[in-house]
Amino acid sequence: SIRMVEGRDLHRSFMFAKNHGEDLPIAITIGVHPAISIASAFQAEWGKNELEIANSLLNNKLTLTKCPSTGFLVPSTAEIVMEGKILQDKTHKEWMVEMLQTYDMPRAAPVIEIEKLYFRNNPIYHDILSGYSEARLLMGMPIEAKLNGIMKKMFPQTKQVILTSGGANWLHAIVQISKTRSTNVKKIINETFANHRSLKMVTVVDDDIDPTDAVSVEFAMATRFQADKDLVIIKNVRGSSLDPSSDQKKLRTTKMGIDATIPTSKRPDGFKIGKIPKVKTSLKDYSKK
């Protein structure tokens, strides 16, 4: 069986076929170049071919082969290729460990029927362990790249967007900015949520805070954040289907944004992180001549 996230390209294609009384023809590849795997995890807009993204990552050197039965184009370097269909009227109860390293809720997932199987001599079956760093890297890296591109274009003061390890590289983001008096941090928070709907928490920090360092981010929250002024709560909105604390059936959750930047109304020198001054000296300056 196959788990398809509602609203994503594959699910939309499946529902279109099902509504027309048809199974959905598919081709599955195993053992492809990492660039192809990364491109496949990128949430491109509807109609965008992820193979074009993979080709760009491979410096326009991606080669494709046509499948004999379906006619689909697949990477020529794949170790294993399967042709088949997602059945419109047959499901199987699926229950798996997801990328949060928690068990997903049991679902009646559509069944795949394999019709053709092709493989190289002594093929390598490449798999990943769901819920651990390899799965989180595969899923989180393209989203992180997407967020960086969008946020830097919308808000030029954006320096970096990070999906945190503690948030499973999926649910929590840190946005580092070079703040000015005109910067609307709450707008940055809302736009970050809008461009990755699975996000549950967004924290915005100044450019003297390392967004990859959880201790540095917590320091910013401890010294620059006031909950009555700098907290954004967004209730009853679409969230991640993986979050066990949310309403997983209705896909509703509450999101939190934190403005952990230096307040423009305060004296900025009071927030600067103390540094040990560098003094150029030499041992011979203290030795007896």
C-alpha cells in the first residue's frame, strides 16, 4: 500500500483517476542518484516536473529511459524499476513510523499492483530508515532550500532559514534576519508559516544569533522575547498530518510564532553579547631581557 499526503501531486493525480473510474498507472524507481531523490522531495508547484530540478542539480546530465508498458520516463541509472498501478478500489490498513519517529495513525491506504519489474545485474536496493536523520535530511533539505529562496526574495533582510533537528527538520523553523526599524517581524512569521504549512513554530532571531545553535536561539528567547508583545498565536489552521498532538482527522492545529529579536524601543547596547577583547601580545614582552 502507499501513503499519499492529501493535496500533493500524486494524491491529486490518484483522485482524478479514481473520480473517472480508473486506476492510476505509475512507475517506481529504486537506487537513483541522490540529486534525483532530493528533487523528488521538493514540493514544487502543480505541473512542475521534478526531473527538471534533478537535471539542474546534475548540471544538465540527467538521462532518461522510457518504460516499455506505461511509457513513463525514468532515470536511466536506476537500479530497479517497477511498473504498475495504484488501485482505485482496494485498500490495505497501513501503520508506519513517520519522519517524526512516531507511529502514524492507522490508515486505509490504496494498494499498488506491480505488473513489470526490471533490474540491473546484482542490483543495489537503496532504502532509508524512516524517522531518523536520513529520512529527515531527504525531506527537510528541499523544504529548507525552498524557504530560504522565498523568504530572501520577499524579505531581503532574511539571512538564513533553518529547520531544526528538535522539530524533526519539519515542524520548527528559525529565521535569522538583519533587523531594521521598519522590519515587520510578525509578517515574516506569517509568511514563513504560509510557505510551509506543516510548520508549527517559527522563531525569528537577529543576525548575531546562530540559528543552527539551539543554545544561542534559546538565549535570544530568554533575553529578547516578551510573551505579551512578541508572541503570535494562530489557532485552528492547517498543520502537519504527522503531528500526534493535532487534530489529525481534520488536519487542524495551533501555531506559535516567537519574535526573539532585539526590540527597537530598547537600547541596543544592552543586548549585545559580551566578548573577550583581543589583545595582541607576546610572551617575550613579559620575559626578562
